[in-house]
Amino acid sequence: MPKRKRDDILSFKEVGVQLNLDDLVLEFRLMRESCAREPTPEAFRRIGLGSGTHLVKFTAPRTTLSESVIRFYEPFNKNAPEYLCSVNAPDIPFAKIVFRPLCIVEYETNSLVGHILSPNSISERVFAAFSEVFGSNSLEQLQTSLHEKIEITNLPDCGEFPIVFIPRPGGGDLQVTPVSPAQSFNGMKRVSRLCFERAQSDGARYPYFPKQKVSDKMQNISGAVGGARRRFLARMPQKMSQVEAALYRYVNGGRFPELQDREILEWILRYSDMLELDSRYSNQSIRKALNGLADRLIKKALDFIEETTEEAIILAKKFQFSINKDAKTPSPVEILIRQRWKTKQDYTRAKEALSSSHFSHRIDIVVKSSKYFYADQKAVN
């Protein structure tokens, strides 16, 4: 077996070595021999105290070591929180011992820290192997420090923290200071790595993860953070208009959009007045005007139904949505009555007029003499 390099033994990443449970003692011995100096129990305690779910140094690198990490726990999450460490450079090789993922055959890959935070059926074997090489006191110091409660009472006065004030329910403001979770950093690395691997295989471009060399000494933040950072390029989507938003909701299962035309209200109320006038003074001129206004309203509604249906199909294909194939196109009456009426009286007048036998008759005439379809036809085939 070829001699392994130091970076293939001490690492924050998987090193590609498959281990059996009986190999753990030998692997931990190789880790100890790869260190320039002997790790002490106090060193493992410093590593434990310098590990947490959030690293303050992501925001302010000049944060003091004693107040550089925060530990948040999700009460209903069964999985152990993901930790990163933020320690001085001399302790980084020792941190690689306890944070290196151990690939044990037939078991889930996990580090010593992971086994401490979320023990499983083989954790005791891992603890025993570590104790045999580094001593039981080192294991105890690491376990105790990883479970200690850590509080930050002061932030460095360097103007690097974004400060947000939000109102309290009972009055006053609450100061909120965002800090960076370790899980987000590692998650971004995993996602971006997959994109770059895909780009190399299929020749595609993924411009959302530009590489940026930030510092040659990223280990000042964490030994697990080295080399170039990858930043995610994101832009806010363009704000939808009221009409666009209504169409988007419709193709996602919402109701058919409303006809946005303020003149429609005046036309319908005028039709109601003419309908009443026709019932009292029926003559050819009034009837002709009444028919013309009814046809105008019906064609306006049918045009809107047809245009909206076509736009919905295009939008659904663009976003790969599946429109409900059993959805029915609304009738002209349903389109016209669904307006923002100023008063209840206006709504009542409009409903009576659009429900009249005259309007129903004009719908039949317009539909039969044109290209339109509605009501009993499916909106999308």
C-alpha cells in the first residue's frame, strides 16, 4: 500500500479511504503521527468551545476567539446541528482529526464530532478507538466542550454587522443581528460543486456561482474554509402587474382572471337602464340600441375569455405547469358580473340585467354567429 500524504490523513473533507471498525485505532494513530506536535486534552477542549452552528467571523473576521461561535438548536429537528470550528491556526490540525468524515464500511459517514452530537450504533466503537490513541481525558474534554452552553454578550465594535430593527408586539423595537450559519456555507459548497462538475461534463455554463478569491488566509475564520469563496449571483424577479399576477395564479390552480376595464361598469349599468326603458317604451330604435349594447358586452367578455385562455396555455408551457384539464371557461355573464361594484345597488341592478332573458338570447345569437366558445367547452385541451 503506497504511503499516504498528510493531506490524505488530516482533512476536513472525506479522504476517500474506506475503513472497517477494526481499522479505526490505526487510522487515529496515523492522524496523531501526522501532527507536528502532540495534541493535548486542552487543545481538544479549545476545539470544542470554538465549534458551533454559526460563525461570527464570517461577518466580522476580527471577532475575538472567545466570542466567535454561536450554537442554535432546532427543537423539533432530530438531526444533529452542523458544526464548523473557528480556532487558532496551531489547533487546526487537531480540528481536522475530530472533524474528518470517517467512511466506515456499511455505516453512514460521520466525523467524531458528528458521533458526539448524534450518537448511533457504532459511536461507542469510535469513541473507544479515539480514547485508545489520544486518551480518555481528551475525549471527555471534547464531549464536554461541544455540549456546553455558549453565549455572546458583546459584538466587536467594527461596523461590520448589519443591524435590523423590528417592532415588538407590545411596543418598542427588537434589534436583530444576522449571522452566518455553517450549514449554509457548506450547503452552498455542495450545490456549486455539483454545478461545476456538470459544466465540465456537458459543457454548459453556470454563471450563478462565480468564484472569488477573498483571502489567502481564510483559515483565520475557520480551518474548514479555505481557498476561493463561491458567491451566488441572484436577482430579484421583476414585479408582476396585476394582470400578470392574476394569470399566474390561474395557471397554478386559481380562478379565472378578472376583466380589468372600468368602462364595463358603465356599459352594464347603461344596459340595465335601456332594458328598463325597452320594457316601458318598446320601439325599433330602442330595441336596436339595446341589442347593440348587449352584443358589445358579450363580445368584450368572449374576447377576454379567448385571449386569457391562449395566454394561460403559453404561460403554463413556459413554466411547465399543469392546468386543470377539467376546468371550464366561464360564461360571459360570469366574466361581466365579477367587477368591483361601487355599491350593492349597482351590483343588484347589473345581476338582474345580465340574468335577463334578453341577454341570454343575445348570447346565443353572438355565439352561434361567430368563432366563440364558452361554458360547456374545456378551457385547455
